[in-house]
Amino acid sequence: SIDLRCAREPFSLSLSSEFGYLTDIEVGKDKNWLVAGTSRGYVGLWDVRFQSMVKLWRHCRSSAVKRLVNANNDVSRPLVFMGCEHNEALLFDVSSGDCLQCYRSLDSSLSFVDQTTLPLECLSMPYLESVIISGRRGKRLVPLDNTLQMSMTRGSTPSINALFGSFNRGQSYVMTGGSDHMIRYWDLNSPTRSFCVSGLSRNQPQPTFDQMNVGGISRLYICQQPSPPPTSLLESNKLSLQSRRGVVRCDNNHRDSILDLKIVNYPTMGVLSSSRDGTIKLWG
């Protein structure tokens, strides 16, 4: 922490390197706690008042944590969104570590597969495993073999890098942006009204969104995104390109990974998105 009023450091919080490097932090709305995520799927909870770690969790699939954001909600419980690898995001309760909702985009190879025949890992709810915090200084909480295995098996998978959401009586939604160049709007009241804001190529079919009850109060939302059809299946190649496509709107998609999303209220309601391609776009 840094005190802007003077040139001193009030306190410092640290996390052992065995859990991976820090990727994002979020401070609670009451400023009494903060959570931090790591590249190896660990989430730590600190009590800022006493500068001590009170809880440590690990993602069940060790998915790297890309983004942590407070949920805008009417309830008193502290809820936080977490963007992860495998193109999924989840909403968890900081007070208990329970995963309440998951928003998952499936691989395009599964776009036309019926839900009843989808692989089990596509329909399973992610969860956070509790890690026992040792009181002995210098003692490893993660075995060295497990740490080496996670370092060697880490691959490049699609991830959710930016998100925000709101849970109000009138409207509940989540917006996500990821490494697949896609910005998705998830309507939690009516999943069929969800849509892709940006990222679809020309002639690419719209994705389908659905909600599944996985027991208790947990909810799983899935997005099945078809791939663009081959050029040979679109229209006759005997016509010139300009003749057969008609009026085509300007391509306004991001060309690289989405890095951040922000909502703006003035001078007009909209969403700002930034990408690794060096552009910032306003969506109305």
C-alpha cells in the first residue's frame, strides 16, 4: 500500500511465489478486505484492518485468474466476479468461497452439439478449493512436484480478461471480453436475449446462450459459438466479390485480445473497450 499524503508505506501484503505471480486485485466496497488472484489459480483474501490473510482458495482446474471485479448488487453479501482461463468467468461469495454462477463459452467444435451429449467438463460447475494456511513460516503449502507440474503443463487457452456486471431487481447482466476478441452480453433474466457485441466475422452465425440448473442456487450459463462457414459455401464464385456481397458495413471488431471493459454514463450510456491491438472503442 502507498499513503499518498506522505512518503511512507503503511503496510505490505505478500504472497509466496509458489502460488504464482499476482495477476489482479480487488478491494471490497467497505475497504476492509481485498482479494488477489494469481497465475496458478489461487485466490487470497486479506483483512486490511489487521493486514493478515484470512482465507486462501485454489480454482478446481488451476485456471489462471485474469480479472477480479466487485459485483454491483442489492444484497449485503460480498460478491466478486472472476475471469479465468478456459474462456469462463464465475461469480463467488467472498464470505464463503461458494461459486454461485458460471459463464462459459464453449469451443466452436461443440457449437451444434446437443446439451445432453456435451462432455461432462462442459456442464460441470467450477468451485474453489480451500487451502489450509500454515502458521509455520517457511513451510510450503503446495508440494514442489505439484508446482513443477503446473509450470510444465501451462498452455495457451482462451481466457476472460475483462468483465463487469450488475444484479438489480430491474435487470441483471454480465459483460465479458476475452482473448478470443469477443465481447459478450449475458442477460441473466432471459439468456435467449444475450448476444455478442463484438467479435463476429462476416457471415458468422450468432451464438446461442442457455442457462442450466446444476443444483442448489448455482447457475451455469453457456454460450455455443459456431465458426464462420467456409467461403466455398457462401455464394457462387462466378460473381465478382463486389456484386455478390451487396452493401457491407464497416468492420468495427477488435483485432486482438480484449484487455478491459468500462461502463460510462456521460455524455451517453455506453461501454468502453480496450484491446491489445491498440484501440479503444465506445459501444452504445
